[in-house]
Amino acid sequence: MIDEGRALFLQIAESVEDSILDGSLAEDAQAPSTNELAAFYRINPATAAKGIAMLTDKGVLHKRRGIGMFVSPGARELLLGERRAAFADRYLDPLLAEARTLGLGPDDVARLLAERAARTTTEGTAR
């Protein structure tokens, strides 16, 4: 899971975010402690704490004094919004720029996307 090319604290934060998005960490559920994360990933607890602090600063996690860190209400929706915006920036904007270069309009792109999605769905169920 650890990607040598990216900062470890970012990967820790993203891992917790992924757990929130996939539902394995529900709103108001207790998040893993920095010591648990450090032991699991075999990293320095300060590095894990930096990732957790990043999520706290974003409002994804909140501290309950003496108990630990918990997933904040609305965290999943917040993360979905961020990830959707990042998806559009990373994938859709370049796709649309290339489509314009090729003379493809929005309807053409939508048709190609629907065809590919249907093919992927068909291939996935055939296995």
C-alpha cells in the first residue's frame, strides 16, 4: 500500500478517507489511533499523527477528549465532494480538451463514454 513516491502522511490520510468513503468507517465511528496506524504501516507515530491532523483540519475527524478521534458528521459527503471535484480536474478537463482538439462535441463524448461503459459492464459480468 505504501507508495515510495508520495508523502507517507498523505497516504495515511487517504487511507482513512477511503475507509470513510467505502463505509468501513461510518460517521461518528472511532477512527484508528495514530499508534494503531503507525504499527499497522510500520511508520513513525508522528507521521501518522500528521495525516490525522490533516483530516482534523479538514473537518473529517474530530477529537473527543480522553476517548480518541471520531469521524465527523457529514465527513463522507465532504470527501465525496472533494473527490468528485478532483476527478473532474484530473480526468474530465483533459478529456474535454482532447475532444475539442479532435472535433468531438459533448454528445460525441457522451456516446463514446456510454459505449465504453456498456462494454466494460458486459466484460465484467461475462467473467
